Amino acid sequence: MRPSDLLTSTPSGLYCPLADVYVDPVRPVERALITHAHSDHARAGHQRVLATAETLAIMAARYGEEFCLTRQVAQFGETLDLNGVTVSFHPAGHVLGSAQISFEAGGTRIVASGDYKRQPDPTCAPFEVVPCDVFISEATFALPVFRHPDPAHEIGKLLNSLELFPERAHLVGAYSLGKAQRVIAMVRHGGHDAPIYLHGAMEKITRLYERQGINLGDLRLVRDSKPSELVGAVVLCPPSAAQEPWSRKMPEPLSVYASGWMRIRARARQSGAELPLVISDHADWPDLQRTILETGCSELWVTHGQEDALVHWAVGEGLKAKPLHMVGYGEEEEA
């Protein structure tokens, strides 16, 4: 079977004609398989949705319980027969519940990875290499300049700053799904046991993480706190909130921004962060290369990001490779 017979790119998203299902469709469809719950991949309005229990829970929290007509839970490693196509979900290591989706029929296996990372993350299942004939990879940080440092080292910068400036609230800008909870968990692992404060926009998803068994320690809301309680505290907020009037409640706020884009000095300056932390939920250039080679694939399809650079590298490695030029995907808060 040709790979294009098993999975093909359409304006609505990746489509498996044999099973009549879409992967992360950007338009409402009859049957959708969702890799993870970031808003650029998981949209409301589909008739039937198949995803991990965590992804379904996050979608319900964000869009309401009626985000789709019917839903089905996919367990990691479980195989499903969809009209002769064997479909299975495998950990992607991106955020809570994130999955790669494998399609296999006629002796051909394609793995759609969604977004993924290889660095450790205490808030989600680690990435699992799935051998395949065709690997579909993102390319968010697919340039040689992107080599993410050890996230524990970056969190160490934040902990050191708390010691140096105990009178200042450390206002950490982080994406509300995945990044914020990962930062909290790593701060706890670094030995910080004091209360951590949340912007209201962080509350719903962070509490959901806790209900899923992720221990994040003592969390409190900024709106329920006095300014005196925020002295020397870690405060999590959406990146844009650091520039809003809301932040004026903070005592001598020190602006922190956790993102893979902080590797680029111009982006760090543009963000206004006094303390940029290079912490990414996407694979960097070496990990993209390593992952592609470890799958043993003979063909690479690249969905979004720095497509041309990754395709060029793959061709040099002897792989057949092409960009899919799909639209509608990117960093959640930028989408």
C-alpha cells in the first residue's frame, strides 16, 4: 500500500480515507482523532472524537461538555480496527494526554506525532519511539540554533533569582496548558515548597491536572491574595498578562518568561522578560533528528514549523521527505 492511500493531506487536516477519520482537523468533521488538547490541534464542533481520557477532559473543560456529539477514550498501546486500519495511540511527551497516532494497513505504518518533546516532564507520559515506514513530524524548532538546555538548569535560574531578590514577586509568563504545570512541578522538584500563585486564567486547567493525579503543591489564586502575600512569591500567568494592569498588584514584579523562543535574544528582548527561561514543550533540532532516525522510517512528512530545513536534512540522510504545508497549526497562544 502506498502511504498516500493510507493518509493524505486535505484542507481540513490529515485524512485516512480507508477509516474515514481525520487527525487534528481544523474544520468540523464527522470523525476526528485528536493528538492533544492545545487549541490549534483540538477544536470543538466535530461529531465524534477519539482521544486519550486526559485530552477529552481538557477539551470538555475548555469548550464545555457538548464540544462533540460522542467521544471515545483511546488507551496508550491499545489497538483499534477502523474499517481494516489498525489505529493505536502512543505517548508524545508534549503535554498531559498528548499522543502520537499510528495507522497501519497493507503492511504500511504511518505515525502522526502531533507535537512532541524528548526532554523529561513530570506532568505527562514520556515520548515513546514507534517504529514506522512514514513518520509525520512537527518542525517548530527545526533549525540548528535551537538546542534546548537542561530544563532543570533553567529552573535553577528562577530559584536563584528568588534567593537574590526575596522582596520581588517573580511573575512567570507561561502557556496555560502544559507549560505552566510543568514549570510548577519542576519548581517543586527544585525544593520550592512555598505557595505558588495563579492568574485566574490558569486555574481551570491546573486544577484539572491535579485531578488527574499530578501533585503541584500549595496553589493559590492571585485574586484571593493580598499584595503582602506575593512578596518573594512565584506567580504564574499567561505571557500577555505580565503587561496588563493586573500585574500592578505585584510587589516589585520581576518579569520571567518560559519558552523555547527565549533562545532567540531578539524574542527575549521583545517579550520584556528580565529573566528569560529556555523551557520548551517541543523537540529541539538534535531531538528532532534523533527521533526521526530512531523510528527507522524511510519517509518523512513535515507538518508545520521550519519545514524546509528539516526536509533538507532528511534528504541528506537518505530519506524521502516532503513538507505538507498544512495551515492552522502553531504555538497555541499564537494561533
